[in-house]
Amino acid sequence: MQHSSSSAEHPDERWWLSALIVTIGLFYGLTLRTGHNWGDDFAMFIHHAKNIVEGKPYADTGYVFNPYHPGFGPNAYPPVFPLLIAPVYRWLGVNLEAMKMEAIPFLLVSLIFWYKVFRKSLSVSWSLLVVALIGLHPEVWDFKDNVLVDFYFLFFLSASFYMIQALREDHSLAHQWSHGCLLGFFFYLACGTKTLGIALVISLILGDIWQWKKPKVGHITALLVCTGLLGIQYLILGTDSRLQQDALTTFHSTYQNLIWYTEEFCALWHNGYSKTITVGLFGVLSLFVLKGYVYSVKKGITALELFPWIYMLPVLLYPWSGAFRLIMPLLPLYCFYMVLGMQHTRVKDSYRWAYPVLFGAIFCTYISRYTSLPWGPYEGGVTAPEAVQLFTYVRDHTAQNDLVVCLKPRAIALFTGRRATVYHESTPAAPLWKFLRDSQANYLLETHDDAPHYRRFIQDHSRDLILIFSNIDFKLWKIRAL
């Protein structure tokens, strides 16, 4: 991506950008929902933050890895996000609303960085439009109610691309060193937030080779700083590789992921009601994305053009499908290339109505989607009375070292202080009862969301279980002596 003659600063540019960012921030902050869903990942991050504050071993979260279900997750996650929410835990404990609120400024600053990056190729109005499309996207707005890494990762990603541009523009040795160190720090923060952040580093290396035939001083500095910080992290925390060892990619899983993530990209323009309109709008907008991307590639291949492919490769190869959060880092680039394609599409006078109609369709899609999303407090989730009742019972009536088998083990471990593991589908090669015996499990937790095979397992082994707790949402079974 190269400079454009439109990149000269407009006198009212900062005012318009500031007004847009403040509007988005107020919208997010004023519509924050209380409570939290049963997503479970969030609990692991909070438990890591708890361990940091209390000086306990980082990976000692109570979550017990199930080797028969490796796709559920490893024993530990990268440490940057837990470090960032540790102050909230230190002063407020497990305050979910405060942790959600902390993430919003990271998203807002990332929008400013994205604006700076895209402004090199777009006019003021088009750049502001991209920021609005990202920041006001219904799925991004809905995601604000999760205590997860993704807004932080967007910040580190956008800051990295901004620093890459700064290095490309300033060739003085002093700035190459200083900017390189800062870029390396952002690289580390991205990798230390999400393992997929390594795609940034690979994109820079390949972009250097493609464009300059050899790495620049600033880029070498960035790689050294990032590698050094990751090495320090490894020495302090180590790593858990069991997930990678057991995760076997197959052609079928990759094909299924390709279908799944294509549908997820299509769902970026979901209106909440009509799939036909969603697919049609996705098709039209993706044509502009393709044109914008081709235009940018012709100007020169950089890390920005390489990143989507390098990022998506491990996502597609990973044998378990994810969700919107895995494609969220690509939403800014999708919107950028879409608008870039529009900016460089000549429209005849007789068709000048086409863009207003198209943007009207996007606006209506956003509004329609907002009407189908929940706005009020979570009616279920980990703060529901039934869940709190369960947590209290487990804390008061089980031993400290007991092991609970359930669908959401990391949340159970956080809110009860007990060890917990996830179940798997029982097969002749991996019988669930053998796993329960080998892991010395003490309790089975049953919920409405459990897999049918798990509920059948409980029914088939009812003679070996004792129901000790029950409410409208949960049943806790004590396992007789194994």
C-alpha cells in the first residue's frame, strides 16, 4: 500500500475524527450490559489475573486438561491480557463490568490507529467512513460485553501497522532504531495477547523480502526485541504444547473451516432477519473488496496485504472452528479494501445514485441487526441467581481438591475454587468412564446446554451417581466410589 495524494491533512480532520471516536465510545459505554455469558474463555483470563495479583503460579487455574478433548483449550493462555486486567482484579475483584469497560478505550485508540494507516490511501471522508463501519458494526458492539482479548489485540495490531508505516517513511538510522524497538514491543504485545499475533511478524518478514529484497534496520530491531520479550515470557511461564500435539489437521476439518468462515464473513452483513439480503449485500461489497485489494497489490505488496492470508492460514488449518472473534481482526482490512475499491471505481453520472443506495443498504443492515441483538442485562450467564446458587453450594459442600466434570470447567474453577475438566464423547477408544476413573473425578455437572451424548451418559450410569444439588438450570451428581 502506497501513499496517496489524498493523504494531506484536512483542517477539520482531527475534529471530525475526535467527534466520531467520542460518539462511538459513549455509545459503547452507555449500552454496556451487566452480567456475562457462559463463554468460559473469559474465566481462564480472569483466573490468570487473579494468580498474578495473589502471587500464585500463573497456570494454576484449577482447569484440568482433557487429552481426549484437546480442542477445548490448553492449560494456560498468553499473559498480556491477564496482566492488563490484573489491576482491575486487584482493586475490584471479579468485577465483570469494570473489565468490560477497560477494553473500550483500547478499541477506540485502535480506531485512531486504523484511521492513520488507511488515511495514506483514502480521503478524509472515506477514512472516516471506514472508522464508522468498524466502530459501529453491530457484531463489534455486541462483543463489548465479553471479557476477552480481542479489543486489545485490535489495538496492538493497528499500532503495529502504524509503526510499520512510520518505519517505511523515515529512513534515518536513529528513527529506525527507536521505531524498530517500539514496533518490536507492539509485536510482542500482539503475540502475548493472541498466539495468532505471530502472523504480524511473518507478514513483516515476507513483506520486506518482497519489497526490499532484504530486511531494514528497523525491522531487524523489531524482530530482535519481539523475540527477546517472547523468550523472557517463555523462561518465566513456560508453555503448554499439549493442545498442539493433539490437534490433528485433516482435509475434512480444513474444508469445514473454509465453509464456516466464509459464512462468518457473509454474516458480517447479517441484518438479523433475511439471509437472502445478507448474501446479496455480502456479494456486492466483496466485489469492491476484491477491486480494492487488487488495486493495493498493484501499488506494492506490504505486510498489510500479506497479513490476511498469513493470519487465516492457521485459522483454517486448526481442526476446530471458532467464531466471529477469530475474523474480527480482519474486519478493518475488509472495510478498508471495500472503501478503497469504491474510491477508485468511476461511476457515470447516470449511476451516481448507486453509492447512496448502497450505503443506505449498509445503514439499514446495521439498524436492523441492532434490533435483533439483546440490549438489557444478561438473563442467564454466570451472574444469574441459579448460577450463583450452584457456585455457593459447590464451595460449601465439596472438598478443595475435588474434581468437577462439566461443559464450562474454567468458569466453574474460577467461581467455585474447585478443580474442573471438560467431558468428551465416550467411544470404545476413549471411554468417558475410564477418563473419570483415571482423573479421579468426583462430580458431574449437568446443564440444559450439555451435549446429548453427555446427558445419555448420565442416564446410563444413574446407578453410579447420586443427585446432591438441583435447581432449574443445573444438576450436580456425585460419583460413587470409582
